[in-house]
Amino acid sequence: MKRLAMHTLVAACLAVAVGPAFATASSSAVMGNLVITLTDLNLDDGISPWLSFTPNSVSGLHNEAKGWGDVYESYTRDDYASAPSQNGTLTRQVDTAWSTAGATVNTAANAAGFTAMSAQGAAMSGLDGYGKYFSQAYNGNGVSEFKLSANTQVTFSVLTDLKASTSMGYNLDADMAEYGYARALLNVGGTINGMWQNDAQELAVLAEYYVNDDNTVSGVSDSWSGLMSVSFANTGATVADAWLQGVALSEGQSAVWDGVAPVPEPETYAMTLAGLALIGVARRRKAGRTRKV
């Protein structure tokens, strides 16, 4: 079979925000280096494989950060970008004293509407405070539409990295649990000769807590890294209409610190060091912003 590969530029920047608090919950979902491959399913039909689209899809971000401490804080922000715009990159972050959430999408004039996207967040905790976060990045209007030539298969492949961790896990006295969750989704579908065809791949990691032999609890971590891939094969004799959906999602919550210093796993230490600088910047920015209660 003849294969035509269209490689897109990787442009994803992961910055997980984990602050110098007593305990943390954090997670991140990164999808980068999108590759679109066309395969000719019939070399004798005289049709060269092609794929067309209208480069006006609107990608978006949704970020939420909440904090419970001396005062209750809640910030929610939605941002949108037509592909291509924002110099190809749309990135936003919201934060409270106890949490931060951020997302990025690199928009592109291609059939997917993006080349890379990421969502990440962290919730810190102390003796008198804890936080919650949610972040999501997605391609054009939830889906990006395209047309595919007859007897042609299109494959969308993207490198994906998912991480989630908690440091304390569970506060028995307060009956509060920490969790970190990350999810990535690729979903392609369309109609061929009146029949619906769909191919989806969805991956997720979840970190909550671990009960030790002495009935104490501790935080945990979970991760996945690899290639996600979905395909749509137009085996008909006419052009097919199809769409692609891409989503990167991250959410989590911390718990009031139980007064016992947690011992994070090695992955948690790495994520903490990576996020110290970002939290410092976020808190300095917050000092000059109006608070919503």
C-alpha cells in the first residue's frame, strides 16, 4: 500500500503546578506530536488519497480552581481560539491560594484542528486549607470535521503522557480523601454508504491513596506514556464526511493536612520540583487580581 504521511510540529509545554505545601494532589495530560497518515486502499482505482477541511474550527480551554481557607475562592475561565490563531497557541491558567489549573492547545490548519494540547493542575493543603482543580483542552468545537477521498484510510496518532499523584492520600480525622486524575481521548467517526463507523481510544490514570499494613494511609502515583492512534477507513466509492475529537483533561482535590508529614513517592518529588517556580509566579499574579467569592 502507498502511504502519505503528513507530520505536524510538536508544541506542547507541560508545567505541573505543585506548591510547597504540607500535602498535594496533582495530575497532567499531555498530547503532542500529532501525525496524520493517509493510506490508499485501492491502487487500481486511479484515485489519489486526499483529505480536505475548512480551517475555521474553534478549539477551547476550560479551567476551574477552588480553594477553601481563610476565605472561599472560586475562579472559572473559558477561552477559545479559531485555528490557526493566537500565533498557533492558546494557553490560560487560573489559581487560588490552594489550587491552580492550566491548559494549552496548539491550534493548526489541519484536519484535527490541533498539533498538541495539555491540561494540568494541582491542589495544595495545610492545617486550615485545601483546594480543588479542573482543566480541559479540546479541538474544534468539540470535534473537527473533514472530508476523505474514496478508498482511503486516515490515521491520527499522537504521543501521550498521563500522570497523577497524591502525597497524603487520606485524612482519617477529617474523613477527606485526595485524588488526582488525568484523561486523554481520541475519537474519529463518520458515515460510509449510510453506515456509521467509529474508532476511539481513551486512556486515564487515577491516584487516590494506599492503606498500609498498620492501617495508616499514604499517597500514591499513577502514570501512562505511549502512542494513541485511531483510524477511519472510507471503503466506499464516494467521498466520506467524518470528524475527529481530541480531549486532554486533568482534575483533582487535596484534603486538609492531618499533621503528619507525608512521604511522597519519587514521581511526586519530580512533579513538585517542576512546579515550584510556576506556583510562585501564580501567587504573585494573584496578588493584583480581584477576588471572586
